[in-house]
Amino acid sequence: MNSQILLFPVALISAYLIGSLPSAYIMGRLRKGVDIRQVGSRSMGAMNVFYQVGFWEGLLVLAADIGKGAAAVALARWLGTPLVVQLLAGAAAVLGHGFTIFLKFRGGRGGATCIGILAYLIPWGIPFYAALFGIILLITRYPTLSYSLAFLAFIFTAWLKYHSLELVIFSIGVLLLPATKYIPRIKEMRARAGSWRHVFLRRNLKDRL
């Protein structure tokens, strides 16, 4: 029992370090020699890489960031830790992405990492997430808003399919850090757009404030 308890901090520290891997920063440096935190939206995330570095580079960063979330929870599960530790490992990965130890605790928002965590914990939510993302994107032409609202699919799947209050609460709680970190960006976009309508309904996918 004591040896198993010792695995709890191992799972959490490992999850934080996995989440801390700065894939967007590395890609920006390797492909264009830029600090992704200094260009575009100044976010160390896949969407900023899409716009500032390139489509395929952004796709690779997106896959890496999603993989970080899934890997953090998968490792905790492989170590045989209970569900609560697996959930805490997911939260630790998001914290690692947002406050990476490798870049003086300045990281991204963690949205893609959340996708990986919830996709691993609630796999039945994946098709609903993808469908909801596609529908919202067709309406708004705003990728960030689309993938953010699509998280509702995981929340409702956790409730209706898994009947798990723990997963429902976690699905909501783990999104708080990305949501909080996105508030300054929303204010910036509102100032540039001049109206909330332009913020949330874009002309096309390249219309970036």
C-alpha cells in the first residue's frame, strides 16, 4: 500500500513535465527561427503556429499537445493509481502547458492538452466533439471558439453515457485554466474588432483579430 502511495507524486510530477514540453515554441524555433510567444496572438499553442508558422507545423503541434494530455493520464493509469490521481495528473499536464518549467513558467493556454485528457478519459465523447466542432466552425468560421464550445460534448457524454459525477465535474474544472488565460485575448480582440459580432462571427478562417 505504501509503495502504491509513493506512485502518486511520481504520476503527478511526470504529468506536469509531460505537459511542460513546449512543442509550439520548439516548432517556431526550428521552422522559422521565431519565438511563438512574440508573434501573432503571442500564445504558445497550435492555433498560433497554424497562422504564424504553417499548416503542417500547426497540425504537428496540435497532435503533440493533444498527445501530452492523453499521455499524462495514461501514465497515471499504467502506474495503477486510482481515478482521482489520474484526474489530478490531467490537471497537472494542463498546468505544465500553461506554466512550463522549461520556459520560465510562461506557456500556452492548454486547450489542446484538455482535448487529449478528455478524449482519453471519455472516448465516447470524441465523435460528438468532432461533430459539434465542425458545426460551430461552419457557422462562426472561428476555430478557437469552435473547439472551446465543442467541449460541451465531453461534459454531456460524461453525464449521459458514463453516469460519472466525477468526470462531469472534472470536465468542467479542467477547462478553467484555459478559459481564464483566454480572457485577456478576448478583450484584445474586442478592442480590435469594434464589435462582439466580429469577434465571434468571422468572415473566413483567415480572419484573425
